[in-house]
Amino acid sequence: MNQTLHIFKKDVRRLWWAISITLLLVAALGHIDRWRADSLVSSAEGLLDLLLPLSWACLIAMAVHGEPLAGDRHFWLTRPYRWPALLASKILFVLVFVHLPYFLENAAVLGFRGFSPWDYLPQLLWKQVVLAVVLTVPAMGLAALFENITHFLLAAIAIAGAAVYVVGSAQPVRFAWVAAFPFRAGVSLVALAIGAAAVIAIQYARRQTRLSRIIGLATAVFAGLLFSYLRPALTARASAALHPAHAALSLGLAPATAELPPGLRYSLNQPSPVLIAIPIAVSGIPDGVEVRPTQLTLEVSAPGGRRYQSPSTYRADERVDVDADLYTSGNNINPPKWLVLRFRNPVYEAIKNEKIDVRGTYGVELYRPGEPVSMALGGERWLPGVGRCSSTIDESPNPYQEGLIRVLCESPLEVSSLTRVRFWQPANGHERDQHLGDSASLTSGLRWAWLSPLHRLQTFFQLTSGGREELPGNHWLVSCETLASCQLAITPSYNAGQAATDFELRGIVLSDYRMSPKR
């Protein structure tokens, strides 16, 4: 213990100026986050969310390089340093000057925003775990592989560049793939942290730099492959196992209907893809539950052994034979009513009159709406499962618009984007329903506030008067002759679990379900 404290004090004396810089950045980030009243971060906060982790990584590297582990000509090797004490001193340094300030900053932001830090202690501790997995453990592992800060920074830039390339290359135009992003990113980061922890243990216990570098490189490659090639169906099943919906869902063919899907969200990279809308029915959904479906995989089997698969990893510049998606009616929280297939013309012409089989996997997220809670304009309310919701009124300089009402909800817990906000005027019956997260302020720069302890979502209502909302193109406006006569109500939404289910539709003739895309 004495040796651990001795090395720790030496590092503090040597790096006091670097410690001061990181503490100032933490304080600046906390000050900006405390006063933020928008779901999107400002450019200043976005830059601090980038600069603060960079400064922490440099501070960790400088502490590790006080006694470099790579090489065999360092002064400290001649001293009777015990490696457990040396490793403990570096861990203590990281805990005191990285994790502790971040924990206090998070707690202070919660306190200033009206939340009790003690009530949300599990969430605060979870943020520390995320910081360790994402930053501190990988930074210590990378620093242990190099002799000086210059080599560390070059390696960090190379790894960051590779990560940006992998994310950009693996991010296709597929909602199923986008929905799987948090899970596959989390799995990849955990794998990277485990490899970094192994490097730290080997370097401090044995100082086998060559072996450690091989392990580090292999870990980085493995994490990149995990991120790129984890299939959406696999991630959906894993998520469903962690948060089961407890519902026996099944998808089957429904009777033909004259109603068609309300618009198309995306199409193949072809001038005129052939669109097939197959009516379907999903059973097993509990009463009073909202559904957010996602098509994960699909395969079309035609006579003669011909198979066409809907890829879940395609990019917009690729030629795709068939693509698929589930469509609902009204909005995206109803059970799916159509399975829409998009074929390239040559593929469709080859199988349009043959009986084919359609197999696939779809995933659903179930949400249970709560009881609506009214809120006064310009006031705030606390809602269970949603947090603190407030509404502000901004006057508009536009002569054709009367003002803007912003509804913002924030909580240390994740706020559901299916939380419904209703605005109406009882006198004339004008009303509009929106969801949190469907509106945002215009901003530039970085928008990812991953260091903030709060989740924030918002929506806007644009006010008008004199019947302007009835004019063509003004359907997004709401009328409010006097603000005193208008009301707001928020209906919270609670996650009821996830499920991933296989389906099979046999004997389908594509020509019976062909439709024309809406222009």
C-alpha cells in the first residue's frame, strides 16, 4: 500500500497541470449541460463531448508512461517496484482523476435539474461502467503497448480512423440494421475492453510487449468484425432474450384488401422497382399494446431451387434483387398490415406467375401506453417513467405564424420516443398529436451527448390563427386563438419487451399483389 500511494503521489505532482485541464473541461461540460433546455446539444457541448474524452485518454497515457512498460531501458526497472502496487497506483489515479470527477459532474447536473442523485445512483454507476468500457480501460491498454505519448496518440488516431471507416462502411440504408446499432456497438466495445484488460494484465505482470501487441491487434480486428457482421436477426433475438415480451406472436396471410400501404419509406436503387404488397395479419399481440415492427430477414423461394434473399447489410449503391419491409396503417406503432417486397424487373418477370414461398424473420418492440396527464402551457409536470416535462412558449418573428410551443421531457432513465403529446383547443376542436423526438432544433456540429446523465426528447407545436391551418400545405400548424384556452396532455409509453419471430407464407403468386408506387 505504501508503494502504491508513493507512486500515486509522484504522478499527481508530475501531472498536476494536465489534471487541472481535465477538471476544467469537466466543469465546463457540467455547466453547459446544466442549462441545456433542448434535446440536441449545442456546438460547444458537442465539442466538449469530444475533447474531454481525448484529454482523459492523454492523461491516462501520461500516467502509465510515468513507468513505461514497453522497452527495457527505463529507470524504474532498476527499482524494487512490485507490479501489483504499480498497477494499483495507475488504477487509483484513473479512478480519482477521471471517474470521480465525472461521477460528481453527473450528480451535480442531476441535482441542478431537479433529480435526486441518490435516487438514480444505479444510473450514475452505470455511466461509470460505460466510461470504463468505452475509454479508460482501452486507453490504459493502448498506453501499455507504447513507450511514449507520441506513439500512443498516433495509434489512437489510427484506431479512431479505422472505427469511423468501419461504422461508415457497415451502416447501410436499412432500418433493421440501424435498430441493431446499439447492441452490436455494445458487444464490440465489450470485446475491445476485455482485450485491453488482458493486455494490461500481461504487460504489468510479465511485460511481454510483443505478445500484448498481437493480442491488442487481434482484439481490434475481432471487434471490428463483430460490429460489421453481427446480423440484425441475431441481435434482435439476443435483445428479446434480455427483454422478453412474453407474447406468442405469429404472422400469416390476411384476406386481400383494397387499401394500400400509405407511402413508401425507401426503395431499391432502381428507377422503377416492382412493388408487391402482401396483406398480412399478426396475432398474439396483447390488448392495449403498441407495436413497432422491423423486418429482419427475408427469403423468396421459387420453383427450380431459385432463391432470392433480402440482405440486411446492403448499401444504396448495390444492386439488390429483392428488398422487404413491414408496413402499418396510420403510424408506425400499429401491428403490421402489409409485407411490401421490391423486386428488380428481371427478377419479377422471371417468377411473377409462379407459386413461391416467402420466409423470414421479423422483430417487434412492444410498448404499453400509460394514463394521459394534462400540463399547463408554460408549466411543468413530473411523470412516472418519463421524468420532468416542461413546455415553453416562444414568440415567432414570422408574420404568418403566431408562436412556437416546445415540449421537453428529460430523465436519467431512457425516455420512450412513443410518448404521445396532444395539443388541443376545446373551444374549436383543433388538435394535433405528436410524439417526443419527432421534432428538433436546427443545429450544426456534433449532436451526441453521450457523457450527459440525462436523456432528453422534445417536440414542437407551431401556432397560428385566423384559419391559416386550413390552407393547403399548412397541415402542420395548429390553431390557438388565445393561449389560455389551449391545453396539453402527455401520454407516457413504457417498454413491454421485445420479440423476434419467424414466419412462412406459402403459395404466393406475385402478380396477384402487384401495386404501383405512389409518386
